[in-house]
Amino acid sequence: MMYFYALAQGTDSGDPVTLHHEKKFSKKEFLAMFNEALDELDTHPAPSDIGEYLCRAYGFQEIEIETGVVCYCAPFRKLDDSDIIEDRTYMDATTGTLKYN
């Protein structure tokens, strides 16, 4: 069985990251690993940086998401073709565009 763990931050930090591991970690265990990653990485790391650290240090594997819709601070809204940005994974239903660099 595989267990899934998510890392997400505000709209300017990059795509959310989904990791999986064969071990089921408690919330306390996962937070300890997360906090260790913050101690080891530069100030304000992106979710992808934390995910890479957890993969190296603890054997997590990142799941590559094909596409998805996120909505950070408001209810979902309908999207249309103008909301698709080809070089981005997620479409933002809050604003209709992605703010990620």
C-alpha cells in the first residue's frame, strides 16, 4: 500500500507537490521531517525544494500530476479554454490564471 503526502503553499510558490511512501507516517513524524527540511534548505523554500529534500532524505517519491484545478482563497468557479496555460500543471479557479513563475 502507498500513502500520500501533500505540500502546498500560496499562489506564488509553484505547483503543489504530492509525495508517496510505502510507510504510513504519523502527522508528528511527517512534521518532524518537514521541519528538518526547512532547517536544511534556504529561507522560504518552494514546495518542490522541500519535496526533493524529503525524497533524498527519507525515500519519498514525487507523483507527477498531469493536470488539476486549484482554488486558494475563494470558492471554485467554472473554467474555460482561456484558463489553460500549456506550460503549467494547475489551473487556478480563483483568478483564472496562474501566478506561478
